Amino acid sequence: MGCLAPNFMLKFFNMKILVTGGSGFIGSHLVDVLLEQGHEVKIYDIETPKFGQPCASVKADVMDLARLLKESDGHDIIYHLAAEANVNRFFESPFYSNCVTSSSTINVLEAARKNAVSRVLLASTEWVYGSAPSPKPAAGASPSHSASAAPTQKSAPGASPYPSADPVQPDAPITEDSPVASRPDHIYTSSKIAAELFCLNYQTMYGVKSTIMRFGIPFGERARPETVTPIFIRKIVNGEDITIHGDGSQTRQFVYVKDLARGCAACLDPKAANEIFNLNGRERVSVLEIIRNLEDILQIKARITFVEQRAGQFQGRTISSEKAKRILNWEPRFSYRDALATYARSYALYLKNTKNTAKT
């Protein structure tokens, strides 16, 4: 059994919700929001919850279908956020990483089908749109954080959101009607596309409703230390060199994790059933702007080394979240700068305290 959050001001109605990956970076913030809304939440994760949320938790693997069936029984909703989030581990361990990302989605959908769960909400990524048109990347190169495909004509109701053509209009924003990558350049991307396709298959074959949430690049409290923002903060605080390929003008769209968690919760709206939503920040920020903002926030000068730009390095594209605003009334509350300031100061203080503790 889960437990009831103290706040009973519900946006929809009190639901029993299972969150796979609920102990992780994004999942734990989603659990916070769901509890604030008064839902009954259960965390399903291989990691023990670390943030003290007053709800039930189960330490279990998403590859264990029997356990998923047992723990999801009687639930209204399953959020499926459990996956391999580190693209480097996909490169090093492709079989395992694919299992816990795409194959686990089959398990979640099957548990939903057999237990008559009303809907599965899948965490996907903007990477499904592919990489920008560029020369062939070097072997082992990571995928770009954006897309090459341009919007196609809006699909008719019930039509596949996977158009057959890959038209390229480099300046057009990416929407949910844009085609996904036809030749993904990384196993991570392929695995996420496969997970989305499984959701579509279960819709058409078994009537299992789902919502696909394509995340932008998240940052904020509880982030994995190997992601770009905490790396930059750590290097600035410790006086270490930051290497920039090219002039730092390449841009990305970041979404503050607390805004992203609200976006995931907004997808509980019945209007989101069998839909796809981009959940991203509004602003495109260059790599150099990230560092200059951090310098100003932390009042520490960064040590930057500029090196030759990588061949075919992606320069950035705009991912539109207009559909989520129009249908779900969701948009980011925080500007990139304000969210970065809140996070950077707290993370820098954590690093300082950790260093002081290590000395004593």
C-alpha cells in the first residue's frame, strides 16, 4: 500500500500511481509533485529511495515481470521512468542498457494490460528526433542533444506519429509531428524509439492507453554528477580547466527538473491519453553562456581551454513544447538563469561541505 500525501487539493482525483525509477533524478522530483497533489504513490526502483518521501517503496527490477505484476495490481497509473540514463553505459554495455530501457517497457505494458491499469506514461527523450545533418561521426561518438528532422504536415487523428519521410529544414522548430530518426546514430536513441513503438503497439493491439513524454536536457537538484551542469560547477569551484570544442556557440535547450516533474504530472490529464508531448525549456543556451552564467552566479572565474571543434559537431535546434502548453496548460515556470542560480549555489555549497568533511 502507498500512503496519502497531506495535501488533498487534487488537480484530477486521487489516484494510485506506481513510479518505476522513482528513486532517481527525475523520478524522485515527480514523486514529490504527485504527493503534493494528493495521489497515493509507490516507488518501484532497484535503488532505495534517498529523499524521504512519505510513500511506499519497493526495491525491485523492472525486468522482473512477476514482481511488476504483483506491485502494479490495483493501480490506476504507471509512470515508467526506469531506464539507463547514461549514454556512455549504453556504449559500454549495450545489451543490459537496452534491456532496462526498451525491453523493460514491454514488461510495464504487459503488467498494465493484465492488471487493467488505465494508462502508462513513458519517459522518452528529444534524442528520438535524431542528430543534425552533419558528416559521419567518429566511432563511439555520443549522439547530439537535438534533431535534424523538420515538422511534417499535422497527422490526422489516429495516424502514426512516425512519418515515413525525413524532410530536413534546419531552421524549423521540432514538434511532436516531426519524424523520428530513421537511422539513429546511437543505441540509446534506438532503444528509446523502440520503447515508444511498444507503447503504440500496445495501444493498437491491446487497447492499453499510454502517453509518451519526450524530455529535453534536464538539470537541477539531485542530478547525476557526470552530467554537464554539475561537471561545470565542480570544475569552476575546484579551479579545474573546462575544455570547449570550437568557440562555445553551440546551443542546447535545458529544462529545470522541477518544471519537468510538473510537466510529467500534467500528463495525468485525460486529454494526454495516447498523445506525445515534448517537455522542454524555452531558451536555447550556448555552452559558453552556461559557463559565463555560472561565473556570475558563483563569483568565480572559470578556467577555459578552447580546442578545435569536433567534425560535424551539432550546433543546436529548437524543440517546441507548444503542444503541452496548448493541451495541458504546462510551460516552464523558471527561467534558465533563475533555475541555474538556485541549483548552482546549492550544489557549490554541497561540494564545499563535502570537502570540509573529508578534511576532518
